[in-house]
Amino acid sequence: MPEQSFTDNKFERLQAIIDDGAMQKARRMLTALSPGEVAHVLESLPPTERTLLWELVDHETDGEVLVQVTDEVRDDLLRQMDYSELLSATEAMEIDDLADLVQELPYTITREILASLDNQYRQRLEAVLSYPEDTAGHLMDTDTVTVRPEVTLDVVLRYLRQLGDKVPPDTDTLFVVNREDRYLGTLSLAALVSNDTSEIVAEVMSLTVQPIAAITDDKEVARQFEQNDLLSAPVVDDEGHLLGRITVDDIVDVIREEGEHQFMGQAGLSEDEDMFAPVLPSSRRRAVWLGINLFTALLASWVIGLFEATIDKVVALAVLMPIVASMGGIAGSQTLALTIRGLALDQLTSSNTRWLILKELAVGSINGVVWALVVAMIAGFWFNNSQLAILIAVAMVINLVIASVMGTFLPLTLNRMGIDPALAGSVLLTTVTDIVGFFAFLGLATLFLL
Amino acid sequence: MPEQSFTDNKFERLQAIIDDGAMQKARRMLTALSPGEVAHVLESLPPTERTLLWELVDHETDGEVLVQVTDEVRDDLLRQMDYSELLSATEAMEIDDLADLVQELPYTITREILASLDNQYRQRLEAVLSYPEDTAGHLMDTDTVTVRPEVTLDVVLRYLRQLGDKVPPDTDTLFVVNREDRYLGTLSLAALVSNDTSEIVAEVMSLTVQPIAAITDDKEVARQFEQNDLLSAPVVDDEGHLLGRITVDDIVDVIREEGEHQFMGQAGLSEDEDMFAPVLPSSRRRAVWLGINLFTALLASWVIGLFEATIDKVVALAVLMPIVASMGGIAGSQTLALTIRGLALDQLTSSNTRWLILKELAVGSINGVVWALVVAMIAGFWFNNSQLAILIAVAMVINLVIASVMGTFLPLTLNRMGIDPALAGSVLLTTVTDIVGFFAFLGLATLFLL
């Protein structure tokens, strides 16, 4: 794939140049990269090289680069900047980007930045900042071009040419509003340039794009963009007044982050985790997750400890017990993954949840029986003990059935309690499957084998 | 959040209506939804209700809905359609969408569809189909509007109005090409309408958008869209001839799928897994993963079996051994998740990989020592045995250090071998941490405790 290897080469070449310490050459290469590409390179560099490179980045693009890197890398870069650098970095940034950045800064610097802005711009920034992070209002850019429904396309075209540079370069759509600034519909530039200039906006405009309330959750906004293939969408207040617009590039980031959150969350990591964070902070963050897991592992050990006397008599139990626990964990994790995705896509409603639980119960039961028989045969031949074979089979069916039910029930309950199932789900689930697995297998053995 | 609950209500209300069997009402509600929203509802329905609803969907939007649902749900829906329905569904679809759909159909139907197309359209479809799935060429739409660099904006505007309906409604950018159809640059509609009409295209066009080679991997395309905040991008052949364009709505799907692939892959599930698939096919798919995991669990049991005599003498070993294995598994999974994400984002190069491995080794060693001390204290007091405490501490350090190294080494090696680390990584890793954990702990006990 030539394009891919070209890109790889570009980034790898830059890294090699930095490793060599050829800083003038690196600076020249940097100027040919977009802010997003510079962000990518910075994220891919270990601390020392990252610091070196950050000093080489043209200060005019500092702000745009800061917006594109992940939160943790951004904090790292911000720490290297002084007041004046921060102030100049925030010049000429778009409102939504600036809002994103300002929140990460100490209050004293934020105040200075706000003071340095002209009145109108500051008011617009404060409007965006008044909405919580992860809402449409916080994602929006207030820089929109609006037109009235009663004018002709010719008038719109003349108006845009008059605006000139002030038309945001990523504009694909104009918003049609009435005198009270209430949102009425969209006029795409494609429609504007392909229709007769004597037509009236109201006749050409589209009514299909639903306005997004400013307090809508950003993941819900992302779903609306996905379901309707939007490039941009209007954001309105409670009364339908146009506040700004959201563009799809911000939505792409929301979707990427949502995916990484689910993936990294299972390992107890944040989606913002910096791959090249220094050793000590990394160790500290990981330690928390290991501590939580030690607690659950101790619970499992405690259950095993209850049956020490049984294991003492039949050592084969100690050999086989991890199989029961691990198969339950795997079956449950599959159901868990499916349910967490369903919740994330907002596809679980009261009426279909019951169907899902019953289906997962059926799937768990079928696989429980199938693999119980396989494991029973192996265990029976291995230890030449048919009673042991029956016991492990029963324990496995119990654990896989409970695992399937918990795999749906647990994330649904966590979600209702406001706890993120992508983070807590897998720890809790394997705790359950370990404890149930050990308890069922060793308990049954105590009852029937001794 | 009113907007969210509004949407929820819309979908939940529709589900309730279907549950009640009020099909005329459901049909009316469906007409108010976009194809993407219909797809969402279909994905959220159990088999019977899904079949019912699919019959209610207006046949004119069938094609667009089919493009929006996940592969597995699409197969389910296609199975319900006959030849004539399929033929009419594919009418008036965009080339990239049709290419996507045609591949899922039996060859006989594909042939009929191709035969029903006019010559020019068929040739363009075949061009798209000639590129492998998951490449830029397969994602592209050949329906582009091109202009010459030497004409004035006024000429461009007149040309677009002449094209009228033929301008694709999602056009945000025109592509500038020379006489040989080689890509030269982009003319955004925003630039077109905000500059003076007497200007020449060459003066206004932008050179910043790099063309994408048709054989570029779709994940790489997604990264270029993300890094450069693109709405659309030109696709070219080896010699720079313009072949078509990729729009960001397809990129959003690629990013969503990539995230789901990583998340679902860890549980051995496909990102296309249908949450409401029937029980038997679901069970069969899950069984494969359970079988693979049974094999690895048996390996771990076999290792424990080697030390039966030791456990027979010191039962406490059976109680404590899961702690060693599980802590190694957790530490390794964290490193694994970080490395898999780094690979997916194309952020790992030869020069920074070494740094990553050393950092993870350091993090693993620090946490290994810290938690080894904690576990040693607990084990020592629990069983009143200081020798046992020292042994478990040493075993834990060994396992966490090896887990950290394997957490980076394993996905990198799998990736180089062309095996998807998101799928195979976590199984292989926990196999290693189980075996190393049991072997280290029980082996050391055999050497020093007996």
C-alpha cells in the first residue's frame, strides 16, 4: 500500500531525524504537516523527544495542535508553556476548540485569556462554556452563517461574497432562521449553487435536518450524525433559537473516544492514557486497578479456602477448578460485551431487554451443556473418576448459566445506577464467575465426593 | 436531556406499537424516520418483530436501509427478499453503497443487477468493485464534480446550475483536475461562494488536501480524515488520475467499526454480531471461542497437574495460586490494551517501540514488587507461614514482569505475522500469564517448601 507506507515513512523519517538531533531539519519537516499530523507525531514520542519537538512547532499552530492531542498529552505539553506562549496559542482559535482548551488551563490563565478577547467573542465563548462538557452546547461552534427564508438565492450569494473571509472555511450548509433567530431549516451550499438564483430560500431549503438541543449528550449527537449522514447540524436552545453548529470533525472525535473508552476501560485504563507517559505516574494509575483486582482475587481465594479440607483429600479438584471458573468468565464476557455495546448504541429498551436476557440464557445453557460434556469426558479419563466427571459437568452448567444471566443483568443494573459498565463490568463479572465456579465445583465435591 | 428522551421515546413508542401489532400505525411512524433511523430500529428488534417491520418499510428506501445496518442484520433482511424486491431496492443507490451491497448478494442476483444498469453506471460500479473491501477504492463514490483550473468562478457557478440535480447533494468540495484528469487541488463550495466570481479557480483552490491512493487501507484513510478534519477527499490511481471521492459519513462508519472490532474482538465476537440473532447460530459462534479457551484452560490445568504431589502436601498453594495467575493477567492486559491501541492508531514505530517495552517493563516491575509485598503479607498472616509468603512474592514479581513484556511483545509479533492482535491477543496473553503464574508459584514451592 504505497500511500500508507508513504505516511509511515513521513512520520518514521521525522522520528529518525529527531533521534539524530537534526533539529533544523525536523523543524522544516514539521511545517509541511497539518496540526492533526503534528499531534499524531507528538503522541507517538517518548517524553524527551516530545519536549524537544514541541519547542520546534510553529507557535502559530500551537493552539490547533493542543486541541488535537489527547487530554493527557495535552496536559504534558501545557506544562512546558509559559503565560505568553499560552496566550498567543489561543489567538485565532475557533470557539469550540478554544472552549475545549480553556477548561484544561489554570483559572488565572483562563481569566487572562478571557480578558484579552473582544467583547463579542468573549460572550460567545462564555455561552459555549456554560454548557457541561460532553453536551452539544459544548461541542458547538457559534460561528454560523444564517439567512432568511424570504430572500432569493441571488441575495444569499451576494451576501456570502460580501462576508468573504468571514465565511468559515468548513461551511457546507447555511442555516435558515426567522426574525426571532429561530431555526427553520438548512440551505446546503450544494443546493445554493445548483439551483436557479431567482429561487427563494424557503423553496430550496431542506427541512430534514432536525435541530439538536444544546443539552443533548454528545454520544446521542454522534448517533444522530451517523443515522442521518450529517456533515453539520444546528444547535438550538429550549425555544428553538439557533445557538451554533456542530461539525462532523468533532463527531468523529466523539466516536473514536467512545470506542477507545470501551476498549481501554475493560483494562481499567482511560481512553486518554498516554502511551508514553513517564514510568511513575503510569505505575500509580495501574496500581489502582491491580489493587481492585487483588481484592476480587482474594475473594476467590477465600472461597477456595473454605474447602481446604476437601482439596486436601482430592487434589484433582485443585487441578480442575480453574477450568470451571475460566469457562464461566469467557461465556459471561461475551454476553457482557454484547450488552455493553447495545447500551452504547442505545439499542436496549424495556421491551427487547427481556428477549435478550432469555436468548443469552438459552445460549449459555446450550454451551454450558455442550462444554460440560466435553470437560466431563476429559476429566473422567484424566483422573479415571466418573463421579468427578459428573461433578465438574454440573458445576460448569451452573457457572455458564449464571454467567450468561449476569452478563446481561450486571451492565444493565450498573447503567441504571449511573455506573459505567465499560469500566466496572468485567471486574464484577469475573468476580462472580470465579466465586460461583469455585463454590459450585468445590461445594458439590464436598457434598458428594467425600 | 429532552432531546435524548425525545429520541428514545420515538423508538420506544415504535417498538411498543409493533408489540401491540398496530401495523398501520407503525408504517406511518416509519415514514417519518430516515433510513439510518430505520436501520437502528431494525437492529434493535428481536427476529419476529424485525421481520414484521421490514415488510412495512417503504420499498423505495429498502436499499438505503440495507446499507446502514450491520452485515449480520443485513444478511437476515436479505434472506426475506425475493429477486424483484432486491432489484428495485438497488435502483437509484449511490455507487459506493451499491458496491457495498452487491457483494453480499448471490452471484446470480448480482449479475441481474449489473445487467439492469446503464452502461456508464455499470462501468463505474465495476471500477469500485475491482478494489478489495477495506480499501479507499471500495469506499469511494465515483460521482464527483470536477472543474478546470483555468476557468473563472463565474463559469463554475454557471456549470453547477446547469448540472442542477446532478450535483450530489452531499457535495462540499469540487475537485480541480487538468486535461488528463489528474488531480490538482480542491475548490470548496465555501470558497466558491465567498470569493469574487471573476477570480480564476487556480487562484482560489486549495492544495492542502492530499489525494488518497485507491489501494490505501480504509483505517489509514480514516486517520487522514481525522488528522486533517476532512469532509471529503479525492481518490486517485497510481498516476494521479481522479477516480472518485470519499465522504466523511463512510469514514464515521469505519471508525465506529474499528472501535467495535477491538472491543468485541477481545470477547471473540465480531463487530457485526447481531444482538438479536437466533439462539442456535449464536450458540455455534460462541462455542468456537469457548473451545479455544477450554484448550488454554486445560494447558493451565496440566501445569497444575505437574505439581499434584506438592499441592497434596501444602493445600494452601491451591488456595493462593489463582492470585498469582490473575494479577499477572490483569497487569498484562493493561499493557496489551495500550499496545493494541498504539498499533491501531499507527503510533508504534521501530524507534519508539523499544522505549515502550522498557517503560512497560519498568511499570510491571514496580507494580510487581509493590503488590508482591502486599500479597506476601496477606498470605503470611493467613497461613502463618513466612516461607510461603516469600515464595508467592517471588512468583508474583516473575509473573508481572513477564506479563508486561508479553503485553507489548505479543501484539507486536502477532501484528507482524499478519494475525489480528485484537482477536488473538488476550487469549494468548492470559494463557501465558496462567502458565507462568502456576509454574512459578508451584515450581518454587516444590523446590523450597518440601
